[in-house]
Amino acid sequence: MAPRILLARHGQTEWSLLGKHTGRTDIPLLEEGRQGAKLLGERLHRAPLDGLSEAVVRTSPLLRARETCELAGFGERAEPWDALLEWHYGAYEGMTPDEIQGVRPGWLIWRDGVPEGEAAAEVSARADDVVSWVRGQERDVLLFAHGHILRAIGARWLGLPLSFGARVRLSPASLSVLGWAYGEAAIESWNDVGHLVG
């Protein structure tokens, strides 16, 4: 059977804290984000995951994902992969959802895409490439990336339309696991931030 995917969203940045769409703008983690990345790493290195010594590790090439990967203790094992770049928000880069609604009422990224950026179909195709690659692996895969692309991968892992991504949230420095149940693709856990509290 194909392996699991462990999805690690990058830690908090200034723009994610403010709710701004951060696609290809290459910004660093806040101190809170750096701490979250370290706590995520501690989680990944203790039982039952024990450092995932056999896992294949990939990261988005953007700084916030790479920095999360490095602080979590996987930098030397990770290979950057452009397929894990965040949705290209085009003209909506740096805008909050409320600001976008002000210029385009009723807009939903999962359906409408963005002007001068990526269409939903393009993001879905990238997510399909990731899912297909993972299913061809013989080991678990750990991915460090971004909120929208990881939600897209989750939807496509399940064989659902990209729009399913609108129904699930991902917090900074969260851990999600996609695996199998009764021979079908399944969510083992989603948006787990237990390592960030108490």
C-alpha cells in the first residue's frame, strides 16, 4: 500500500498573522513562528514518529517553509520542490479576504482563482502531481509547505474536488496526516496543534 503524507504548515509570519494572502512573497517567520517550528520539530522527533528516519522530506522553496523545515530539524534531509509553492495570488497578493471582497463581492479562491495568478485548475493539477508522486513512493513523505497548497493536496488525496479545501482550515505550524482506512485514502488527523499548547 502507498505511504502516508505528513503535512507541516509553516510557522506564523507577519502576513499570516494579519490574514493577508501570502503567495510568492518571500517573508520570514516571526519569533512566534520560529518557536512553533521548533515545537513542531520536537513533536516529529518523539514517539511515535521518532524523527521519521525513513521518510522522504520535501519543502517549498519559499523562506517561511524552508525555515520551518530547518528549525524542525529536517533541513539537511529536505529537497526543495516547486510543486509545493503556495497558490500564486497574483493581483490579490498581500490582500486580506475582506479587502478582496471589497473589490470582488462573492469571491471564493477555491472556485474563482485570482487575476494575474493561478487558476483553481492549475493548483489542482499541482496537487495531483504531488499525490501521484507520493503514491509512487515506498516510504512515508513529510512535506513542509503552505496553507492553501496543503489543503489542495488534502482534497486531491481524498479524490475530492479542489473546492473541498474551502471546508478545512490549517493553522500555522500545524501537523496533518493523510493515510488509509479500509483500503481507501483517508485523513488520519488534521490541523493538529497539540504541540503548540500547554
